[in-house]
Amino acid sequence: MDPDALSKAFVDHYYSTFDTNRSGLSTLYQESSMLTFEGQKTQGSQNIVNKLTSLPFDQCKHTITTVDCQPSGPSGGMLVFVSGNLQLAGEQHALKFSQMFHLMPTPQGSFYVYNDIFRLNYA
Amino acid sequence: MDPDALSKAFVDHYYSTFDTNRSGLSTLYQESSMLTFEGQKTQGSQNIVNKLTSLPFDQCKHTITTVDCQPSGPSGGMLVFVSGNLQLAGEQHALKFSQMFHLMPTPQGSFYVYNDIFRLNYA
């Protein structure tokens, strides 16, 4: 699978899971995984999902504007850089966001999220 | 030097060089370095600087809003995620941008930019 197709598939899966079953994101992280969400740092799959499921909004919908990817080096990792809009239920205007993921290969031939940095770009 | 201070120092150096002596950025990249600028891919220090110096604006000023960093894994690299404003000479409104760098250590104890992804977030 070529890197662009792989990152697109990951992004589709990540945000559809976020929008429909946020706690299901736990399978995409491992104990070494790091999340920086609006400057707040969290580490480990369970802590990360606790953070994501305790955000002060229940229903939301991500719409993706751009996806860029690059190989991250000899470890076989991949950097995925996303920009898009986040629509919160009950809010009139969507928020712009940027997010980067560093995907690392698993022994099973899949990928997990090693680094995750999220920022809102208030328009 | 702690990672937050290191990434802040890198970001200050990178954007002040970009705004005052863009061709001087060549020393921050190596032959393996990759740049994706608004979806356009370039590789190698010289090609990257050729791309950056041929952008359709001469004078500009970056203002940084946020800097986040995380270690990228056992290779000793560091991910730096930046958001800010880009003011072009003669334009009334600044453009919002997001950019991520993957810094890799050199044998001399410094860092170079291995990955660089830049996107404008049109407000």
C-alpha cells in the first residue's frame, strides 16, 4: 500500500472512530504513545483515551481538508499531517484544527500512533 | 537543554532566518531532508532552499502562536509542531499557518531537519 493511500486510510478510520465511538481509539495507541492536546501532555493508551473521552463536547464531526505524509526514517514510521474542520454539536461555526500523527509499525504489520499533537487554529 | 527549550530555540532561529536570509536555511537541511510545502514535495537541502527562495513573495514576517514538541523515538529525534501567522509585505491580513518539523541529531551534537510539512490554514 503506498504511503499516501495508507495515511488517507488511517485518517478516515481515526476520525470516523473519534466521531462515532471515541473510546474505540484505544486500539490505535500503545503504552509508549504520547498525546499533546492543546498543549496538555498525556502518555499511554488508557490515559490518552481518558483525555479524549473527557473533552467538553460529546458529539462532533471532523471534516478533513488536507492530508500530507512523509516517511519518518529507518524505523519504518510515517508522519501524517492533517488539517480540517471540527464541528461541535449545537455550535454554529466549525473550528479549524491541525493535527500530526507519527505512525510506527507493529510486528503484526499494522501501525500504531506513537506521537499525536493536536491544535485548534482559532479563525 | 530540555526539549521545550530546544524546540523553542530552533523555531526562533528557523523563522528569523526565513524572514531575513532565506537562503541561509540550507544549513538546517541535509540531502535526505524532505519538504512538503502546500502539498508540493521536494527533497534535499539545495532543492528545498530553491523551493523556499522561489516562493511568490519576497518579504515576510512569521509570528509564532504555539510550539509543541515530543521525542520521536529511539533515534533521538524530536517532533516540533508550530502554529502562527505569516504576514506578507503589502498584504493587509496575515495568513495562518501550521508547520511540523522532525529534527534528527547530527554526529556533532546538533540537529538537522529531516521532515518538514507546511500548510496554510486559510481563515
